[in-house]
Amino acid sequence: MGAHKPSRRAFLVGAAAGMAGLGLPTAASAAGRASGPTVAVLGAGIAGLTAAHELAERGFSVTVYERRALGGKARSIPVPGTGQAGRRDLPGEHGFRIFFGFYRDLPDTLRRIPFPGNANGVHDNLVDASEMLLAHPGGRADLHVPWTLGGAAAGLLGQLSPNVLLDQLRALVESTFHLPPNEALVFAQRMLVYLTSCEQRRLGQWEHTAWPDFLRAAGKSHDYQRILVSGPTRVLSSTKTADASAHTVGVVFESLLFNVLGRGNDGAPDRVLGAPTNEALIDPWERHLRDLGVDFRIGWSVDDLVLDDGRISAAQVRDPRGRSQRVGADFFVCALPVEHARKVWNENLRAADPQLRAAATLDTEWMVGLQFYLDRRTPIAHGHAFYVDSPWALTSISQADFWPGRDIPADYGDGRVAECLSVIISDWDTPGILFGKPAKELTAEQIAQEAWAQLKQHLNDSGQTVLDDGSLRSWFLDPGVTGLGGPQPRNADELVVHPVGSWQRRPTARTAIPNFFLAGDYVAVPINAASMEGANTAGRMAANALLDAAGSDAPRAVVHDLYRAPEFELLKTEDELQYRLGLPNLFDVDPAAAGSGGGGGGGTPPGGPHPPGGPPPPPGGGGGVFCGGGGGGAGGGGAPPPPPPPPPPPPRPGACPPFPRWWRWDWRGAAGRSGQRSARFSRASRMSPERLRSTRRLRSTSVTFGAIRRCVVWPRRLR
């Protein structure tokens, strides 16, 4: 796991020196922390452990209360009674455990968790996946998609420009996913719209737009729908596709794109741990936190919170024997999953901070792990496999390929298991192919049979038997799912999802209660998606808010922002001006209707949100002035629109979209003005929306970046 293997003593000495250089306490000083401010961390998932880690390093006396086991949704679950002859129990896992290369906060934490023989701590336990597999049923060839760029996207590695991005991304999508050229172009153009959208538009417009609508999925091919539209929403976030927020999915696509391009990364796009999660991450983390003086109360559940004089005075908890008692602390960090946290946010707390009332309405769905144990190695792909047409939105990974330091037959079970095929079921409401029922209506045995059948349908369809019934030794379903086959099945570990408009319900880590803070994957963080990175970031934010409340002079935990391509910053600044005017993004045009007067998806949706303090959306629907003022959307009113002109001839395959004739690209040099906006644009950006609409100064604006100047000629109606 690392070429250089220093001794544990040498590593700890070096780690202590580094922490001392940052002004942070070391494990050697943990014994002297009892007199520091006390913190009760409620919940020991990634968010709770992160908050405890950051606060313990800064001298706080931290006690963590956890009802079941450390690690939360990221933990391993040993299969009870399967280990024989001195071997460990077979390893089970709860959920999706991908460490994307664009993660920044979580990898920083991993580096600060010592691990014997690893120069970079637990971080060195990450193993790169080289590809992803898109498995199709019905005899279609499966797609092995490498995570390294091929020749089709080589042009993206240099400095980006909209033209280059549009052309190269179209070529990449077309060649990788075998999509029709016109559909690859549509997807590339929609991603260009998102990449150049300002933050205000992302939160004010795309957050309220469903992902299929944003991608203009209606009428597209089956592969476009399954790979680019429904695949990301069902597999990565378990959100129902029709209602998934375009902002949430868009920010993941954007981050993954820059990850593939090698920008702002911590590592390869797809990484997994080189051993079961508890062995590679959770157990070393627990040992390190105990060394820092953190006290763990495992088996303690939180029933309620007591609010006195505007502060949390105590938490009502239940110990492993079921005895109820109150525990006090100076500060409280609620790191429970939102489906459990809302049970302890009583009416007094919700009245004290209205954001808790809104957060209590956040949606959750089921996303659960199922492991198949096989008696032979089954290398399906060197990475995650996505089963494109599986009704249950299955994904899998063959663990033996990524556990180089583990000999599964020698280390686990009864010696006859050689492979752990770890599967995630992301859709529990769609009927399957074997029993014709959704997973929630089946028994655990039937769920295993159904999932196995869906895997075989995708892998054994081309004349080769990848999965053999005779090789299946056993299976294991997450025990957090109970009551299966009965009228009220339950899942103890649901996943927060992100339908349209959910961002406004996500709370901040700081609450209106001065000694109460929130940490969890539901908190508003830059990644805007339920993930280990989001949970880690929320834990850091909670720790920083607590340090502020305590008046501590300790250094704050670093919270990394998502990567921002410098080439697009001026376009985002200009888009902010567009958004304040109620106008669409400059690239938000329909390739088939641009310049022809057709409507289509550009402006703020009728009746939907518009920029705070700005003008209402243009009448007549989504097209606005960017599509010749067309649109026949809701809210148009008045006389019916004239019949549309004849449609333009279809673009040649692979051609760039014919943008409206009233704007152009000007590649003339702009010596002496590199990187500066014109003074005219700077003044215009400070005007009120009303003045912007009436002033003649907006006949044209110019912005420059490097030696490139882009001129935007505004439509006549604004003149």
C-alpha cells in the first residue's frame, strides 16, 4: 500500500510534529483535555466522526453517542457465525463506497488517520479503479469505459473554451456511449449551459428544474434516457429520475468531468478501499480518536433534546440496557441521519430555529447493500459495473480485485469463498423481472433471487456464463432492512435524496440555538449530494461553527470548495447579469430552433422562481428573447401566437448548434486588456435590473479573457 513503509513510531512522531506545527493538540496531550469545553456528538457516521476528530484535535472533550455501530452508512457489517477455523466472519457492506477523485475534504481526513506502514495514513488504502462497465441485456455488447481520456477528448486537456468543450465533449460522449451524434451534441450543449451558469442561476433556476427536462430528454433514444438521464439519478443518489434536481446531478457531472480532465483532483475518478471498510477506515479512525481522548458510548440511542433558556441543556438518551437518562454538555452536535434527527427535533427546537422544521421534511429513499459470496474469482470489471436496464438500478463491484492484501479463502468465512460480489439496490419501488414485484414487497430470500436474476440477465446474455448458479455459496442482505415480506417493511438507514426545490430545505451547520450544531449528508454543503464527502464537509462546518460559538482561537477546519475552471469565470459573471435581467444563459438555446423563433426551455419556467429582487420571467414561457421571444408556455395569455416559420434544415451530424444571429464570437486580440472586463460592463453589472432594461448602454457589452474578446450583441427589443 505504499513503497515507503516507515515504522509506526516514526510515523506517529512525524504526525505529532505536523500537528504541533499547525497549532493543534496531539495524541500525547489527550490526557490533559478533561478540563476543556465538553461536546456531545450524537451519531457516529462519517459526519459525527469528522466533527469529533476536528474538535478533539483542538482540545475539546468529546463524547460520541451511537445507537448501533461506528461508521453509519459507510460501515462494514460482519456476517455473524460465518468465520471458521480462526478466520474472520465474511465481510458485508451497507452501501455505495466510491471515493471520487474530486473529493477534497474526506481525503484530507484520511491522510490524518494513522495506519501502520502507510506514509499517508488511511489515504494510502485507496485503490484506483481503471474503468466502469455499462452492462446491457439482450445480447448487446457491454461497454467498458476507461477512466483515462482517449484521443477523442485529448483537446480538453488544454485550456478550455466553449467551442472546444462543446466539440470535444460531444465527441467523447458519442464515442464512449455510442449515442447518435445529434443526441451527443444536445448533452454537450446542456453541460455547457450548466458549466457557464452562475451560482444564482444554479440555485434559483436549475434547482427547480428536473434533470430530464434540463437534458431535454423527451423523444431521445433509449440509451440517452438510461445512461445520461436516469442512470445518474437512480444509481448515484437513489432519487426518482422524473423529480431529480438538475442542480444536484449537474454539479456531480461537472465535478466528474473536471476530475477526468485532471483538474482540482485528489486522485483518480473512481477509488475504493483496499480492504473491508471497517478494517481499512473505521477501525483505524476509532483507534486514533480514542488516542485523542474521544469517549465512545456504543449502544446509546438519543430520544430527545432538552431546550432551556434558548440553549440545549441535555440530551435524553437510552443506554444499552434500556435505561433512560439525561446527559449534559457545553455544546451538542447532532450528527444523526435526517430520518432519525427529525424525531429528536421536537417542537421547542423547531420553534427556536425554523430551518429545523423545513429540514424535517427532507425526502429519503432506500439504497441498500446485498453481497453474493462465490467460490471462484469473478472479475466482471476493474471498477464499478452499472446494469443499465435493471429495474432495481443495480450496481456492483468485485471486491477480490481491490483487496490486494487479503486472501479471501484464507482470511474469511469457511475457506470456500473466493469472491465477494458487492451489489447495491437503488430502486426498491419498481417491479422486478422474476417475481413482478418491487423489492419492498418481497422476502429477503426473494430479493436475493431477483437481484441475482437481474445480474445474470445483463452478464450472461452474450453466450458466456459470467455468473454461474453453482458458484454461489451464500448471500447477505443489510440487516438494517426489517419486516420484509410483511405489510410494513422498514429500513434503519435511508438515504436523503434531492428532488427539485430541496436545496431550500437543507439547513446550515449553524443553528439559531447557540450551542447546537448540525452535521450530516443533508446539510447544505458545496457538493449538494448525499455522499461521504458531503457528510465530512458538514462535520467540518459544524466544528467551525462550534469554534466560533466557543470563541476559540484554534485554527478552523479547512472546507474545500469545488473546482472552478478559470476559463468560465467571466462567462459566469456575465450569466449573473443575464439572470438578474430574467434572461437565459447565453448558451441556453435549442440547437434545432436557435434563431428560428422557436421556444424552448431557456428562460425561467412560467410561475417558477426568478432572481430575488429582479424582474419577473419574460411573458410567454421559457423561450424569452433568446429564442426570438417565442414560447407558448403557461402564463402567455393574450392573442394566440402566429404560426411558427418553417423549421430550419437539420444540422449535419456532429455540427455545432446554429446559435442566434444576434450574437457572435469575436476572436480578435485584445492586447493590454488581458483578464479584464470593460469598464462599461463593470458599470452595467452594478445597475439595477430596471435600469439595465431601459438603458441604451446595453446595446453591446464586451468582456475579455487573455487575448480573446467575446462580444455579445443584444436583441433589438432591448435597444
